[in-house]
Amino acid sequence: MKSKKIQQDSGGKTFVLVFSPGDQVPSQLVEFARQQRLDASRFTGIGGFTQVTLGYFELGRKDYKRIEVNEQVEVLISHGQRCDQRKPGRVAEGSCPRDHR
């Protein structure tokens, strides 16, 4: 992962992060926020994954339904807010099924 601070003013700091294939995005995002002492922050992003675990919360089970995706998918939007240094935020993705490419 590469990072660069592109803005700092009274409203806060803005960084650009560039992840490479093989990077573990959630853990590296949390570690970056910890190193920069970003106790409360928000993020947005675009890109893609070649392997990702997605999920949604099942209220009846009170747990997340995890879905493994092991193919190239594009990220439609990645966004989140962090108030807890242990949690990276949320990602939404979209892809085209193999038989429709």
C-alpha cells in the first residue's frame, strides 16, 4: 500500500491510499488509521478485488452471512465511517457473471 497526504486544514486531513494486488485492504486500512491516529474518520474508494469476502447481517441469526468471491470483481462504491480503530468500514461490490461477459 502506498499513501500520500494531499490536504490538511482545520477540517482535517485527506489522504490517498493506493493498494496493490495481494494487499489485505481491511487490515491495512485499520493499521493506517491507527498509525495516523485517525480516531474518527470516513473513507470512500473505487477499484476491484480478485478475492473478497462479502456479507450482510442476518437479523434472525444476529450474525453476518459471509459470501466468498474468488474472481475479479469491480467495486461499485467503498465507503464507511470509523469511530473504532478495530473496524474498517463497509464495501459494496458489483460484478458480471462469467456467462454474461
